[in-house]
Amino acid sequence: MIPENAGPAAVIVLAAGAGTRMKSRTPKILHEIGGLSMVGHALRAARSVNPQRLAIVVRHERDLVEDHVSALDPQAVIVDQDDVPGTGRAVEAALQALDAELGLAGTVVVTYGDVPLLSGELLTELVATHERERNAVTVLTAVLEDATGYGRILRAEDGTVTGIREHKDSSGAERLIREVNSGIYAFDAAVLRDALAHVTTDNSQGEKYLTDVLGLARQAGGRVAAVVTADRWQVEGANDRVQLAALGAELNRRTVEAWMRAGVTVVDPSTTWIDSTVTLDEDVRLLPNTQLHGATAVARDAVVGPDTTLADVTVGEGATVIRTHGSGSVIGPRAAVGPFTYLRPGTVLGEKGKIGAFYETKNVTIGRGSKLSHLGYAGDAEIGEDTNIGCGNITANYDGEKKHRTVIGSGVRTGSNTVFVAPVTVGDGAYSGAGAVIRKDVPAGALALSVAAQRNAEGWVPAHRPGTRSAELAQAATNDSSSTPASTEEGK
């Protein structure tokens, strides 16, 4: 049963091309911009018009593409294009697959897997215009300053579209036309079905062209019209890495601008990169050279940057994250991280906690108000509340075969250069002395020491390092020390 708010009968995404100009072992449509593959962006736009069915036509690296698409959109119908080349044949294969399941009637939208900036809003406008005007075909077009290489839109005096002329087949006058075909269409399903049955491969390329449908639809008395977009980026595809980079930069510019208009302060938009999957609250402040990737979410009044990269990190309200590289971590409200901090997956920092300079963490939970201020490593550990971990502390969690866990209670104070040899537990309120190596559990409130008596081997440097600067200074200091009592005596 079709839901009441259903959109077009189907959206067909064409994604069968090899993309050889990308020069990559990765299929073209799987290359990413803004934290999502190009086909991921295409699927997101397609779903935004709420189609009754969504199909994607594949061929090159079929299994790899299918796995990726199925992970993004399990309801999408995967359709294989056969040996007959051309966009017309690709659409025909999708129609046949969808007809076998549903029997399509109504509007069918055709788009592409390598047009990542196409928006759901523009697709919605295309469908609305198509259905309001009762067109047989509605083509999405754009007006370019330089239309070289693009198919030109030919129009009748009443403004309807009479056809599309490929650049290589265009006359001199037709090449002056700046309105070009995007290759994105809305069709009446019955018109499309009938026309494709009559499209042949009798052309110089030996392909079944989708553009031939427009002429056949018009010959049959159908109305062919266009929706013109002033935003050329929405119909731009990426055939090589130069175009991919340009699309990525434009997507990021739009993303950053949208967040600024939503109440986020971005100090330097030109050095700030935000994936399309990131979420930000009002009054977040992003400083220069910040990159936010994946499912990163930043709460109100938090400050991130400068020189910070976060992937799949949750940043709590009012937290600060400075010169940090982090992934798969949670930073609590009003907590502080950085500078020069490395948060590895599984790091959870509690409210008002601190992970400071030159610290690395992994798979560790740090309680409210606890501080790991500088020069250390905490991995596979649990640290309670209001604990202060001294400078140079590390958890020795790996015995060469297995990882082990360290548990440190609340209100603990550890001396500099303490090493916790896991598995080990330190009770609430315990202390450790500087340089302690904690190999056994420490009871609550105890002071853990592992200090050997200090022994000074006097005269070792002059004896064992003769001729060095250190030996010279040591000898001079010894001579001065031995001469001081005599000088004192002489002064009496």
C-alpha cells in the first residue's frame, strides 16, 4: 500500500560507469566528499523526495558498489545493467526490475551517482513542476558561461523543449546556446516505458541514449519542458580527482556557511572543514584549522581548535578542545582537552575533567573533575572522580600478549612518573610517590612507594669520562669545594 505522503513512483540512480578518468581502484561513485561517498550524497537527495521505490543501476565493481549501497540504504533495489551500453538501457533495466515488483505508474525521476551536490529541494522542484504542468518529460537544465562539451537545450517559440543536441553534433548557432542538459529528468512512467521500447543503438557510439526519449515523447504529442537552475554546482559531476576536489571544496563552503547562519562562529571559514554528517549547536566556536568528520557532535558554547581534527567525537556543552586529534571519543560538559592531545577510540572524559598537553588515551573512562594534565598515557583504564594523575604517568596495559585493565578510584593523587602495571587496582583516596611502579593493588587511603635507597658513586664522572666537559666541570667544582675551607681560614 502506497503511503499518503508518498512522492514520485520511483527514483532511478545511474551508477554503472567505470569512471576510468578517476584512475583509481576505488569505483568513482565511492570516492568521498564531505564525509560521504558521491553515491551516498545521491541516495540522500533521492530519498528526500520520498519516492515509493528507489533503484540504483550498477555494473563496474558491482559487488563492491552493492555492499556499499546496501549499507547506506538497505531498501534500495540493486539493478544490473547488461551488455547493451547507454543511459537509456540502464533506465530500461531499472524500469523492468521495478515493474516486476510494483508496476510503476506516475513520475519516475532519473539522476546520477556522481552528482553529489544535487539537493533534495531541487529534485522536489523538478517533480512538482513536472506534475503541475502534466509534462511527459521535464529536464533539469543549467545556464553556463562556457557550455563546451555539454548537450544544448533546443526550445520552441512557446518555451517547450524540442530536443537536446550533443556538442559534437551542434551547428555553429546551436553552440552559442548556453542552456545545457544536466541529464537529470522527471518522466511519466508510461511515456518512458513506451519510448525506451523504440530507442535503438543506431548511432555512432552504439549506445541506447536516454536523450532520445524526449524526441519520441514529443512526437507522440507529449509536452517536454525544463526546470532551469541557476546553481550549476548542483548538476556538476566528478569525472576525475580535480573535479572531485572542486566539488568537495564547494560542498564544504556551503556547509560552513550554513552552520554560520545557524548560529555557529567559524573564525576562519577557509581553513575549517565540516563533514555533512556533523551536527553543531548554536554558539559553538570553531577556531582556525579545525576539521570535524563523521558523526562528530558539538554542544552549545564549546570551543574547538585551533589545529584540531575530530572524527566521531561528542563534545559536551562548554568544553574546550585545543590542538587535539581525536576519534571515537566523548568529551563531557565543561571539560578541557589539549593542547597536543591524542584521543583514541573509547576515551570518555567526564564533566569538568581534563586531559592535557602531550597525553594519549585509549579505551579509558575518566570521572567527573579528574585530571590527566600532561605527558602521559592512559589505556584500558577506569579512573574515578576528582582524581589527579601526575606528570608522566602511564598505564602499562600490554604484557606482550594480552591487554589488561587498570582501575584507579576517586580522590586519588599520583606522583610524577608513576607506572601502573596492569591488571591493578588503586583504591579511593590513595597516593603514590614519585617514580612509583604499582604492581600490586593499593588499598584505599594508602601511600604506594617503590623507591630504592639512593646511592652516589662519588668521582665516577672524572674517572670514567675523562676529557669531557662534564668531567672538567666536576673536577673544577671539586677543587673549589676543597679550597673553600683554606680560604676561609686565611681570612680569619
